[in-house]
Amino acid sequence: MSYVDGFVLPIPVKNVPAYRRMAHQCGKIWMEHGALAYTECVADDVKPGKPTSFPQAVKLKPGETVVFSWIVYASRAQRDRVNKKAMSDPRIAALFEQGVPPFDGKRMFWGGFKTFLSL
């Protein structure tokens, strides 16, 4: 079964186009280094919950939306190899040297997951 890195982050609605461009570049880099799939999604039907929700998880502020993303790998070992290559790719550093990222990385969360069912 595959291995998945998942990400959730808040982003100002006005920055969605800039984030989309950055994500497209990052996706190409991850795929070049061996990721099997790279997906980025912006909130469409994400309501604030009472005990938990995506907006609460990222402490969503007025004028922001939530991005939910995942990258698929063949295994955790492959994920570790791909991430090491991608994070040392000079194109990634160049993206962040262009200025402030279009999202608040301090409120982003992520993790790696073993797939146990895929239909």
C-alpha cells in the first residue's frame, strides 16, 4: 500500500492565485523526484464545527480559507528519499527567496500516513 503526506493550512483568499502558482511549481518538483501523485484542494464546503473542524484546526481568520493537500508515495522510505531531494532542490529555495510565502506556515499542520484501504 502507498504512503501519504497530508497538509492543512490557512491562506488569505486574496493569496489563493499566488499559492496556486507556487503549488504548481512544487508539485512538478515533487513529481520529478518520484512522488506518485500531488494534490492541492481549496475549501469549498468546510463549515466551522463545534468540537472540531478544519477552520478551527488552523485558527482561521476572516478573509482566509483552508487548503487541504496530499502527496502520494510508494512507501515511507520513498517519501523520505523524495522529500530529501525535493527540499534540497534549488528551485524550492528560490520560491521562498522571492518573498513571503502566500500562507501562514505557523498555523499549517501535516503528517505522514500509512494507507490501509484504497478502493
